[in-house]
Amino acid sequence: MHNIDLEIHKTTLPNGVQILTKTLPQFHSVSMGVWVNVGARDESSIESGLSHFIEHMIFKGTTRRSGYQIAKEFDAIGGNTNAFTTMENTCYYAKVIETHLATMVDILTDIFLNSLFEKKEIERERLVILQEIGMVEDAPDEFVHQMAGEAFWGDNPLGRSILGNRQNVVSVNADMVKDFFQRLYQPERMVISAAGNFDHEHFINLVAPAFESIRSGNHFPERLTPHGRFLINLKHRDLEQTHLCIATNGLSVNDPRRYAFSLINTILGGNMSSRLFQEIRERRGLAYAIYSFMSSHIDIGMFGVYAGIAPDSVYETTRLILNEIRRIKNEPVSSAELTAAKEFTKGSLLLSAESVDNQMVRLAQNEINFQRHVPLAEVIEKIEAVSVQDILELASTLFQSEQLTLTVLGPSGDPKSFEELLHL
């Protein structure tokens, strides 16, 4: 197989900022991300939502550019830029054609290091974020996932919404934003990654002068590891459909068994030939949308199943989902089914490698999670090595009745009727 992990370089600045690049001369574009290993789980209860608020504020004006100028300059070079916040990371990224690399670096560096966090802009953005919270609450297929995280993780920060709550968003002020940014955006928690058609040394010369000036902040808050719990969480809402999430134990992002875990997800509900899709949608017609998912963090994880169904099918669908989870922990999967899951997973991985954006993301995530580059060949080798016995042992270890939550949004029924079902 062609080695698509060649031309990877890493430079560590004196203050701890990591810079990783991957040269891909076959492309005409460059994707760059400024990553901070800070997210929603690093916030106190009164700070909940601040990481996401800062993500919005970064684009609202610097000492050199107004928010309009930032947008206009990116548009003028045909580039795109955005940001996202997760439970553990925040990323500010952009993509341009190779000839505009210097301009992209200049703008991204400026907004990251020189944002003003002005009071008037905070007042404006507060309204935008309140609308974003409302938009999620109006989308039951999204909101039920937020509810499921809260049900499973309880009062741990992993159980909160990344967006924060309305009360917190209303109370955010400029001093809170600046304090959080200065305190937690520490250089040793920063990774700059870039992939595409450019030279590593040239990129270092563009990036290093600005980022090596960042000084270390104060002590970083400890991340508290929660444990999943047993809970039935029913929230009635007048909807045409009922939305449900079943959550149970998962794995941390760096657990050695993660390859088997990924294959379990694929077999259960990761594609159209998966057990849940075939049983619940194709054979019984109970759902249009049915899938399983993994939510993995640095120390812990969650496995879940989502379905959107008719209100009178909630009990039956819940029963069928639990049957499939129970079956995979008690009965060996066939070698043919495991082989098909491996081919699907490898194919998805290799196809994603053809995107400079995905290559940029992978560079940073490997550094943050593993402190090293993990070659695709190594990942594929680990996937190939997973056995039928590995799947059976991991499923029987993970899926336990004591850590099992059912979250239902919409017309449902008597909670007591579900109690007899919720056992693995």
C-alpha cells in the first residue's frame, strides 16, 4: 500500500506549542487548524458555555481587524474559516489555495492572539448563542443526544451542553471571557496542524514568531472522571415522532481496545447493513433514522443508540435495540460479518485520508491524544488483528445493566413499563 504518511514534520516551540505539518504536493490547497486542548469539560458550573462563547468571539475583531474585515479578507482569497468546540478541544481552522498560505496564517494568527473581546461584541454574540441554544432545543433529534449525555454522566461537566445554559450565557461578560482565555489557553496545550501543498520550514517561519511569544498560564483544572449510571429519563413533548437514546459504557479515545470497539459500533449500527438498521428499519419499518455512535474522551467513553420512531413503537423499538446489544455480548459474531465490518472501517479511513481537512484534523488529534503520529498503516494493521473473541470479550465487559440509560423525548409512556426491559 502506498505510504500516505510520508512528509510529516513536527516542531516544538520553546514555550511548548506543537506545530505539525503534512506535505501533500498532489493538492492545490492547504488546511490549517489552531487547536487548544481545552473544552467544555474544563469549565466550572458557572463557566459552562465559555469555551464555546470564546470560539464565537475570536472572529469578532482584533487590534488590527474588525469582524467585517476578517470575513472580507477570507472571502477575498476564496478561503473558508470556522471553529468548533468539543468537550475537550477547541479548534480554529481555515482552508485556502496554496498561493494564499501566508495570508491565511496571518489572519488566523491575528484572531487567535489579538482578539479584543469587546463588550459590545459580547452583547451581540450573546443573542446569537441564545438562538443557537433554541435551535438545538427545537431539533429533537439533536436535543435528545444532549439529554442522553446529561442522563448518563450526571452532574459531571461531560453531562452539560457545550453551548452552556441560558442563565450562564446571559451572565457572561468581557472580564469572564478574557480571564478564561488567559488562564486556560496555555501554550503547552496548543497544537497547530496543517496539511496540503507547502513546505514545513516556510510554514514554521510564518507561524513561530507570533506563537512562541505566548506565556504559560496558571494551573490547569483537573478533569474529573465520571461513571455512567442507570436511569430512565422520559421527557414528554408534543411531537409527531418520539426520539430515544440508549447509552451505556464506551472506551476512552486511547484505549488499546478501541479498534474492536469501532468494529462493534459498525456491526451494531454503523452503516446500512448493520444489525440495528436491518432489524428495525428494513425488516420491521419502525424507524427512518436508527444508528449507533461512540463518544470517546481522554479517560472514559460512552456507547449509544439513537432512533426516531412512532410514539406507539417506543417500547418495541427499545426492546429490539437491547436484544441486539445483548446478542453481541453473548454470541460470537460470524467471521463474515467481522470481515465486512473491517472492510467498511478501513475503507472509510482511507477515503477520509484523501481530504486535506481530515489530514489536518488527524495530525492534531494524534498529537493531543497519543503524543505521537499514528500511521494509517498501523491503524489498519490493528483493525485487521481484531478477532471474533476480541469482539465478544469487549462487548461482554462493556455493556452492563448498572450503566444503562434510556432517554426518551416526545410521547412515550409509563416509565415503569421500561424498567423490566433495561437489563443486559
